[in-house]
Amino acid sequence: MPQPPILKIAEIFPSLQGEGLRQGEPTIFIRLSGCNLKCPFCDTKYAWKDGKQYSTEEILENVKKIWSLFPARWVCITGGEPLLQDVSRLVRTLRKEGFKVQVETNATLYQPLLVDWYSISPKPEKYFYRPEYRTRAKEVKLILTRNLDFELVRKLRKAFPEATPFLLQPQSNRKWSLNLGMKILNQSLRAGLKNIRLSLQLHKTFGLR
């Protein structure tokens, strides 16, 4: 008999979605292990490690146990970089069980998944993203690192439909990053760029996981 698909998982836990347009919504997180970028400013470096092996059925069992005490309708598949692993069966299983599914990705990889929400966050130095996300991303998050500037934001903004929100997210809510966000937002307003806004990491404000 064929072996069931195995995924490497860093953690499965309940919390509030702390980032992006879904901010504040109760969510069950499935954090997959491994990353292809390993950014120095990453705040989940522990997810770069191998993690624990789970079958899809074992992941679902864990999600259902959490749901019995924390009945969130959303599940967020995140990382690391979750699309380093084939999550298609996991997504199908979660949706079959009635969950809404969000995938958070750095956008360097793409899988044609039937998810409810792709949240992409292109990263330095090149800010590369797969072109499929131009029409599939529900939001674009840009971390306000020291090498992000207005010209980069302008270039990326023009590559996506105007209806796709761009969120400037301060790096771990640091003061210099907040200031950079205000500067780029003001430059964007003066240049006539549409649908750009500031966003904080809500879970860090509330001390949540």
C-alpha cells in the first residue's frame, strides 16, 4: 500500500490572525517547517528546522482537537515557507471539513491550490514573486526592512491590480520601521499610488503567539 503523504510541521496552535486584512480573526495556525530564503529579520527562525512529521490525517486530528475548544472557521497554513512542501491534500482535506484556508507565502513558489486566501510577502533582496499571484493574491505584505524604499514599492504596486491591497508592515513593530512606513506611505500618497496602507503585527501588541 502507498504511504500517506507526510508533512514536516513546526507547530499547530490557535491564535488571532495578527497580520494583514484578516487581522484580529480567530485562526488555527499550521506552521510548516523549512524555508528557502531564511531572511535575517525573520521572527520565526525556529520554523527553519526539520520539525515533526505528520500525516494529513494527524494534522486534521490536531486541528479538530483545537477547534473543539477554539471553534475558529479559518485555518492558516504558514511557515517558514509552506509551499516547499506539497500541501494540496491538506488544503483539500481542510476545506472538505468546512474550514476556510489561508496560505501565507513569500511568493517565490506556487501551487495551484483551491484556497480562500493567498497572502503573499515578497522579500529582499530581489522581491521576486511568481506571476500567478498577480491575480490570485488577496493582499501583498511588504516588511519595512532597511532596504525597502519608495521606488521598490512603486514598482511592485504597479505590477498588481489596483484592487489588491498593499500593506506596509513594520519589522517587529520597531520604531525606526514605523517611521519608515509613514515616510513611504506619504510618498505613495503624493505619487498617486492607490490602495497602500500601514499594518501592525497585532499578535505582538497583545503578546499572543
